[in-house]
Amino acid sequence: MAGPQAPAGGLAASPYVSQDGVPAPAARLSILLVEDDVDLAQMLVEFMSDDAHAITLAHDGVAALALLLEQPFDLVVLDVMLPRADGFELLQALRRRSHVPVIMMTARTAAADRISGLELGADDYLCKPVDPLELMARIRAVLRRTQVPSRETPVEPDATALGPLRVVPSSQRATLSGVDLGLTAAELRVLDMLVRQAGTPVSREQLTELALGRSLEAYDRSLDTHVSNLRRKLRRAGEFANAPEASLPEIRGLRSFGYVLTAGASTPGPFA
């Protein structure tokens, strides 16, 4: 069931990404691959091991959850259709405990299934059959967005704010009136970009490329799902903080273009 064990340090370890965004040869990341197809799993293990990653393998949801409780990982690659506990159940249980990046793989082509994974906290998804080269590219893209600075490296002040909303990418944290929003890495990246461009519409193409690390494709609704999650979490935090709704930042949609973050719900404009 299990392959090489994860190195000590887990999520606290830096992925050591070079300036061009490609992991340096010395990088050794701990990745959990959860896939019940033994042949596919072995092929993916070989590809990921060639990239100098330490791979742990599980073939069902229960075994995967046990591993996640025993040791930390830098990233999880998670199939949806698994025996004993499916990928959605495992992701839901994982998100109660960790913000570790998760890439889901699914043979289901319906948009509703992919949206379900994103709403539960997945950072990205791939449809089967999986191209191993594309999977490796997605892994590198997710790690570029979610890498944790080394403890020995001084953290530069990178917090951004809009009213009661504060985003600190270096600590992977966002708060509204002091209430932690509990964002996934992808959600935090989208919100950080919107805060930095507050009051200025940002196109869906820009948000997808810079925040999600890939080009926008036709019928790709993952960005919209992340925005929907952000709106829900902002509302929930506002309610918890008993903040007046009109004073809270709001993500508004601009038809056929993208999104803009405004300082309050009462801000006028041609937004959807």
C-alpha cells in the first residue's frame, strides 16, 4: 500500500522552487498518491519519482486517511472513485484538518463533479485519462502557488488589506474583521490578486493565469467556483463578526469580463 515514506518536515518544508518556477533538482517533496488502479498508480509513481519526489501510495480512501493522520505531506493527488471511501469524502475529512494542496483526478466528465471537488477545497483537477506530463505540470503550478517559505528565510511583509479584509500570502492566511476565512491555497491566491487590484476589474483570463497557474479554457468554470466559495466564506465571516453587510468587501462580477473587489456592498457600478 505504501511506497517511500515522507521526509521529516512535511508542510513546514520549502519546495525550493527556482526563479523560473521549476523545482530545483535537490527538491524532495512528499506527495501522497491515492489511486485504486494499480497499473496507473505505478506509472504515475515512476513519473513523479523521476522528478525527485518522495511518493507514498494508497489504493483506497480509508488507507489514505490513515496515512494523512500519521504523517504530513506537501501535496496530495487524489482520485475520485475509490473503494471504501471516495475522493470527495476523503477531501472533506482532510479539509477539516489541513490546507495541504490537493489535485483531484476524475473519470467523471460532468461539470458538477469537478465543481463539487473545487467546492470541497481541491486546488485543481484533471480529467482521466491522465497525461503524466500534464499532471507533473499541474503539480509544479500548484506548488508555485502554495510553497511555504523556509523557516530560515526572513518573511517579507506582503500583507494586503481592503477595509476589514486582510490577506497574508506568506502565512497562507486571510481574515475578515479578525475572523479567519479558512481559504484553500487557490482561493487565497484569487483573493490576494483581487485585493491588490481592488476597485479595478480583473479579467477571468488574468485571474486564471496568474492565480490558478494555467490558461483559461472554454467551459472552464473552476475560477467561478473559487469565487463562489470566497463569497460564501466572506459572508460567513461577516456574520460571525457581526459586521454591517454594507461595510464588507464584496466580489462583484462584470458581465463577459471578470471580477472586481469593491470596498462595500453599497458600491455602485455595472456589476453582475
